[in-house]
Amino acid sequence: MKNTLKESQELDNLDLQLMKLLQKDGRLSYTELSDMLDTTVGTVRNRVQRMMDQDILKIVGVVNPFITGMPSVAMFGVKVTINRLQEVIDQLVEIPEVRFVAASTGRYDLFVEVITSTNTELYRIIKEEFSKIEGIESTESSMFLEIHKQSYDWGVG
């Protein structure tokens, strides 16, 4: 999901309120949302669909990987040959076990989260997937041991 808005993707107060409510409870129905925001169900449906179509909004169930059989969770700081940054990103996002990719400033050019069912599988990703991507200069990994907070209701606007 890219976070840059095109001019055609201007967000108004209704869009922001919809996102805020859906961040707190993604199971709210269009009817409930329309009642809360004093608008029509059709308007809510159209707005939510437009934001999803434009990759502004995604409604998903968020799970704890440690509880759901995926206990090998690692975050990689990745240094990249800068003129190959987009190529590296494109290849990383195609790896099914890669769950998060973000460009960053500072010590690393990218942060990449990988979730697997075993450390052996994680090692395979490093050995067979990361190693074949031209442009990755180095990686540093940290294993997650427990998740103490996983929040997505940080608000909007």
C-alpha cells in the first residue's frame, strides 16, 4: 500500500471519519456507519469502496502470529544500492513470507518483516530469496519474542 495521494484522491472529513471508525472496528456495517455519521448507506458504501480501490484503506483481521502457528517473526534492516531501491522493493514484496516492507531514513534503507512457521524456513528465505536479490548490500535481523502491543487505531488527519 503506497501512502502518496494523487490529486484525485483528496480526502474530505467524511472519508477521515469513516477511516477513524473502521480503524477502531473494521466489522462495522455500512448501516451502522451511516447512522453514526448521519449520511446514507450508499454514500458510505461508495466512499469505502473508493478508498479501498485507491489503496487508501484496507480492512483486514489482524492476528498474533505467535498464537496462530507462525512463531518465527523477524524484522530486517536492509541496506540497498540506492539506484536499485525500487527493484529490490519489487522483488521483496513478491516473497509470500514478507509481510511488511517500508522505505526509511537512517541506518537502513528498508525495513522488512518476515513471518514463518519455523526458524529453518526463515533461514531458507535469507539463503534462497534475499541472497538472489541484486542490490541488497547487507541485512541485520532482530527476532521478535513476543508482541506486547499491536494497534492500528492511531487515527487519521
